[in-house]
Amino acid sequence: MLLNGVVNSYPHKMPPGKETIMYEIIANPEDYQIDDLINGTGNAPMEFSQDERQKWATEIDEFSKKLIDFSAKSKELSKVFSSASTISTTPASLKTLKIQLFNINGSLNSALEIAGKLESDIISK
């Protein structure tokens, strides 16, 4: 689990120049309002296995790819609106689009805020 864990794959003795950076994850579930994690885990450190880390890396990579796809679609939409092409619509369609874009913007702002918190909660040790 990403929250309340310690990445602890640091060998005790490494040849000079081959040291591994160790990270500690200090995210507190209460800061993210994740009740199930608050109730289901303590704040005791745990080992974050390589298999579990790989699962998280895959999920984060998939999330990143979705954001890249969203970015590409947003750029296309922007090109359509900024072009000289005629756009035919109804006031209801424009209102729906505006509401959806407002919701997406709010979600992205929240996601960036959470990402900033997580970034500061994963520290090099």
C-alpha cells in the first residue's frame, strides 16, 4: 500500500558509487480523507515489496497515459474553437460543455493539489 509505507529495498553494504536511494512515504490518510485507510491501517511502517511497487508503478503509468490522452483531446478541442470553421450548436449544448469543462478543471486542480501533497510525502532518506 502506498500510504503509510516505507520503501525499504536498501542493501546494507553497497560498492562505492552503487548506492541505492531509499525513499520513505509519509502520507497520512487523514490528510487525504480516506476513511477506509484510516480505519484499516495504522501508522506503523511496513515494507513495500518489489511486486507491490511494480503494481503501483503500472497503475500510475496507466493514469499518466490517460492524462496524456486527455491533453491531446483538449488541444484538438481548442483548435476547433480557435479555427475559422463554422460551429453550429444550441445554447443547451454550450452550457453542458461549459459545465463539463468546469467540472474537469475542478477535478484536475484537486488532482494536482493531491499530487503535490503526495510528492512532498514521498521523501528521499
